[in-house]
Amino acid sequence: MRLVHEAVAQGDAVVLTSEPTKVLSGLGGVGKTQLAVNYAETLWTDQRVDLLVWVTAGSREAIVSTYAKVAEAVMGIAIDDPEEGARGFLEWLCATSARWLVVLDDLQDPEHLEALWPPQNGQVLVTTRRRDAALRGRHRRIIDVDVFTPEEAHAYLVATFADRPASLDGADELAAELGFLPLALAQATAYALDRVLTCREYLARFTDRQRSSGSHQQTVATTWSMSIELADSLEPAGLARPLLEIAALLDPNGIPLSVFTTDAVAEALDATPEHARDGLSCLHRLSLITFDPTSNARSVRVHALVQRAVRDRIPAGDLPVLASGAADALVEAWPEIERDVTLGQVLRTNVETLIGLAGAHLWSSEVHPLVFRAGSSLGESGHAGPAADYFRRLHGLVSEALGGDHVDAMTCRHNFAYWTGQAGDPASAVTALEELLEARVRLLGPDHEHVLTTRSNLARYRGQAGDLDGAIAAYEEVIADRLRVLGPDAEGTLIARHNLAIYRGEAGDPAQAVRDLEHLLADRIRVLGPDHERVLVTRANLGSYHGHAGDPARAVAAHEEVLGDYLRVLGPDHLFTLKTRVNLATWRGRAGDPAGAAAALEEVLADERRVLGAGHPEVVKSEEILERWRARANE
């Protein structure tokens, strides 16, 4: 670690990489992350830095998201656009007098750091397997992290077997046979400790395994195969290997425990979620994974080289089923409402890894729902622009695999248009939806439900682009066709009627909006029942338009009633419950109580930040509303 201290002390950005090992075709296993952890912990413990930022740099989105989150904390502001937040964080680093260290761990692609390198007035540490020219430059120093020296390997083994010194028999021979690679030694010692073997006895088994294989298998691959077999023999027997195969297709930097305890995994393994959890403990016991069940988002970590060794042993014919099973588990583990921002990011990174390793199997005949879910999650978390780009790229892949006229390719085009509009470009969304509509009519006919859905969303973005009259006319036409094709009680018909009422209100006719919503409410209660969330949404909007029509007291009463039902039906942390509390506070202010409105908004903001996370669009919107009512209360 002395070289790291010296380089950082001179103001250089330090890049920890490694020479290619002769174990597998990949790189790693030499302890770059561990070295970075030790260095960061030393500086923090010695109080030599005021700010320590650890970034798991698996993707550009992960880097940007972490930068933006830190910006919110250090700058004390809410951030809507993560890219803008990342730029603000870098500017803050450049201007601050605080002592800081930024660690970018496991950088997958140097291009991900374009315009994201921290400035030179602090300390920067990067770990990566890459050796690209882009990592070099002024004030950047590359330090090759090599394997243990013989002396270091001996010291490691002495420390590991401190309670069983007799096990050190043959230690130096074992270290040499394993090429002094830290990860291989960790695998071997975990096995030896579990089986109560000396180093020489382990080496004998290791040698026998290589000989019986009939080939010159890679040294570390052999240690892993021995450990995997042992883990698979532990109770519950037979679960460790299939669990590790699933983990081998996901993000090495963190997989939620909930993925492994889903019904999808239980059915695939013919085991209970409790057995799956025990299987993970067996893998942890043999140092094949790091398992922290107390971590909600990154419960399971796997070294990338362990993943590579496992994937190399998966028969090609098994990969499609395994990839589909992993995707099923991720979908099932995905929360309906992403209250935990970190969990959402981790799930998306796992999807990105799965797509990178086995994406073709996720759209070989149709697109797996997980692929669409990940893109929607990206947009719903405030990354509308990246979500649009995600679906643009996905459209290219799906079109190549299934053809541009496949229904899922059309869905990609639709989602691209939708998130383009959400990213603040409704005009481009209108253009994209117009082109999509033409294609869907050609392929499906004018009365297909997908065609009607496209027309409805086209009307929506026309309204957002400022053409309220055009939006109203388009909704009136599509409602007539929905009534003819699907009937009055179809949910798509009811949704279109709801949106038409809203646009009529926005166009300056709140009384008509009230009449439309009253009729719609009766139909929705009849079709869906009084407690359906869309019924509650209709009631809330009806209350708002009573207020816009000149009766704010009635709006307050309506929102108080529907809030009670939201709390009963959906719970206090549901997004619609939180929105209703914001709207209730707003109508209290409009009814003449600005101080009460501000006080109520302060309370709901605390809950929104807890549930949604600082910087979420709804949180930012509530903060702006609060400032307005505070100002009015002080007039």
C-alpha cells in the first residue's frame, strides 16, 4: 500500500490494475478492491479525509447516480436530473476546502468516466481490470497490483491457520502451486479449514483433481471446482451449485437476497426460500461468495473470476433456461413501488449484467418482461432520458433478432416515444408515436387494442406539447372507437375517459371536468369496486376539479375522505397516498390556510424523502409547493 500512499500524496489519480494472470482469460483475483478498502479505511480511521465516496463503477448510470446522491447530501439540495447532479458534485469537489477521497471500484469501461473524472484537488483511487490508454494521462498513475510474493503468501497462510499451526505443513508448496494468487489461496484455505486438512493434504487433492481431469486445467479453476463440489455436498445438499450458477449471470458487485428467495428460484431448485438462504451460507462458508443477509440491496457478492469459472462449466444448452430463470427471479423480486433508490439501481445493474452475458436468450422468441421492467424502472426513478435511450437501443437488438414488425419491437418503439416525452420533448414523442401508429395500423388493423393505446398516448403528448384542443379532439375520437370495439366497461375506455376529463379541465372548463369525472366515477365503482386504486384516483381528481370550479372547501373534504381510504387500502407509503397528502395540503392553502398547508407539506415531505428518496421528481415538486405556501404564509 506504500505506493498508493506515495502516489496519492503527490496529487495523482491512482489506477489499480493487474497484469493478465495465467489462470483464466480474465483479469483479477489479486486484491485490487481489498487494497482500495484498506487504504480508504486507513484514511478515514486516521481522520485524514473529511469526505469518503465509494462508487461501485459497474456502469455509467451507477457512477452518475452515486455522484448525484452525494451531491444532494453535501450540497443540501434536491436534484431532479442525475446528470446535472453529477456535474454539480464535481464542481463542488473542485471548489471545496474539505479533504476528500473518491474511490471508483471495479471500473468496467474507461469511457464510463468521460467527463466524470474527479478534479485534482483531492484524492482519487480507481480499481479496474482494464489497461486502456484512456486511463493514462497527466496526474494519473497506474499501479500494477500483482500476485503475492512468496513471503506475503506465507504470511497470509500463517495468519489464516493461526489457530491450527499444524495445517501449515506444505504451505509454501501450496502457495507456489497456486501461483501465489490471493483469490486462489482464499479458496484453498477455506476448503482446508472446513475439511480439517493440512496444506499438503489439500495440495494432494488438488493434484489428483488435475490428473483425473485428463487435461491441464487452469490452476484456480481447479480450486474453485473443488470448493463448489464441497459446498454442494453441505446441507441443504445440491443447492450451492445452482445458486452459484444464477449468481454467475448477475452483477458481481451485489445481488439482493430477495432474488434468491423468490418462488421462481424455489421452483427451479425444488427447495424452499429458507433452503436457498442456507445454500448461500454454504457458498459463503467456502469463500465462493460474500453473503451479508443484513444488506437489503447487495446481499450477495461474487468475485468476477469465480463467476467466469462457473459460467465456463455451464453447458451451452442449459444457458437459455438458466438466463430465463434468473430473469424470472429478478422480475419477482422487483418491488411494485421502488421505495429504496439503491435497490432499484442494483436491480437495474443486475439486469444490465444479465443482458450483457445472455441477452440474446431474453428475446429469442419474445422479450422477457424483465427487460421492459428495467427500462420502465430507469425512467420512473427520474432517468427519463436514459430510459428513452435504453428503449432505443433495445429496439435495435429486438428488431435484429425478431424483426422490426414484431409486436415486442413495436413495444420498444412505443416506450421510446413515451420516455422521450417524459424527458421533456413531447414534440418528438408525438412524431415517434405518429410513425408508430402508421406501422401498427398497417400490421394490426385500425381496431387493434395496441393501435387504440398508441392513439391514446398520442393524444396525451399532443396535450403536453401545448395542443389541448387537438388532444381533446383526439381523445373524443379514440373513446368513440374504444366504445365500439371494446365496450364501455373496458379499462382502456375508462382510462381514456379519465384523461379526456382532465384535459377539458386544463383547457379551462373545470365544470365539464367535474361532470365527466362524476359519470366516470359511477362507472368505475360499478366495474372495479369502490376500493380499486383507479376509483380512488378518480375521486381525488374529482375533488380537485370541484376546487378549480370554485369550491376549495369541497376539495379539502374530498381529499380528506379519499386519503382515509388510501391509507386503509394502499397504506401510508404508497405513492398515491403521498400525492393525496400533498394535494390535500395545497387545497387547504387555497381554502385560506397557507400556514396549515406549509405545516402539512413539511410532514409529507419527510415521508416522501424516506419512501422515494431525496431528488425524486415528486419530492422536488413537493419542495417547490412548500416554498410557495411558506411565502404566502409570511405575506
